Amino acid sequence: MPRKRTITFAESAVKDLEAIRNWYVDQQVPAVGERLLREIISQVERLADFPESGRVVPEFGIMNLREIIYSPFRIVYRHDKSRVRIVRVWRSERLLKMP
């Protein structure tokens, strides 16, 4: 049986989650933001067992750079044999660009 992978968050992903929360606070519906964050984290948790369940990010075509589409968000992550690293959590209409 494959080993569970550790899930970590890049600083960029943490900032994305904070921005999502803050946007809903600014819209005066903080409960909606909190619910969405819980749902995003729930989507991420499955990656510990199923890291290849997301699709390859079409902009790059790199096999270990994948994403989960959880409308309206793209949860972008890298994975290897021991870890899943959440890289970004963006609105799904945004295209990824290399820095």
C-alpha cells in the first residue's frame, strides 16, 4: 500500500487563502469565506492518499505539477514520493505564468 504523503503549503498559497478569506470579509459575508476555506482544505486533504487525482496543469504539461478544479478555484500543487506542496489557490479563470 502506498505511503501517505505529507501536505505542505507554500507561502504563496497561504497568502492566496488569506486573500480569499479577506475578500469575503470585505463583502460582509465572512461565513461564506470560512466555508469555502474549509471546503478547499477538504479537497487538499485527499491528496495525501491520491496525489495524482488532479489533472496536469495545462499551461505547463509537467507531470508532477497538477491542479484540482474546485470552482471557482484552481488548487495548484507539486508532488513527489513523500510530499504534496500546495503552490497556489487562484480563481479558475486565471492562467498560470512562470515568474
